[in-house]
Amino acid sequence: MSFAPEQLQELAYAGTHHPTPGVRRKALAVRAVGLGEPRATVARCFAVSLTSLRAWLRRYTAGGISALEIAPGRGRKSRVDPAQVLHYALQSPRNFGVDRTRWTLRLLAQTVPTLQGFSDAGVLRVLRRLGLRYKRGQPWLLSPDPDYEKKDK
């Protein structure tokens, strides 16, 4: 497979300047094939299958550099309902029968139905994706000892 000099130049530029790392990698691989390198060698050098390399070549010849970008909407759909998480997280836990004044990550995972089974890190990732910030509460102690403040200093 051979490309016009303008295409090779476009691929070289995209391989070093495109903002997306995946497109840079694909552009360099396609350019290597365009320069006459065997497809098996290129696939091995870029650690991809021949099937993937063929798909990149086909997409580039059909649509140029923009066809090498990942299409939106790919990947597994989230099982989390953002509206439900916001409904719970923006209210006091007491509104949902929990005797606490603040949410913890684990408490959110136990209370919000779509977060059932999530780890603390998973809940934190969901909150960040929704634009919410989690701030860890500061523990404090109320001592029944009347001289507690004097002893503390």
C-alpha cells in the first residue's frame, strides 16, 4: 500500500502533534505501512494485531486522520444512575433513615441502590465524574470530663 507524499506528510505531522496519543500511534503505524514496511513487522513493532492494523489502514484511506479517532459512545455503559446518586448525595443521610449527619463513601455505596457493591474508590470516581467533591470529615471528640480542655493543652 502506498500513499501520496502529502498523505505521508500528514501522517508524520499527526504522529508527532495530534493531541490524542492513540491517534499519534495509529498515524505512525499507518505511515510505516505507507513507506513500505511489511504489515506484520509494523504490527509487531506497535504491539497490535494485524486485524487492528488493517482496520486502521482501512479507516485512514476512507476518512483521513479524523477517522483514526475513537468514536464517542464506545465502551461499556455505566450502570450508575447519575440522577439517583445526586438525589442521595445532595441531601442529608438522615432523610434516608441513616443516623449520621454526613455521607461517607462506604455509606453512599450501601444506601444508593445503583452504587450497591461499589468500593470506596469506585464511589469516589462516580462522584468526581458527576462534578461532586468528597471531603473527608474531621473526627472530633466530646468528652464528659469538665477539665478536658485544660488537660488537652
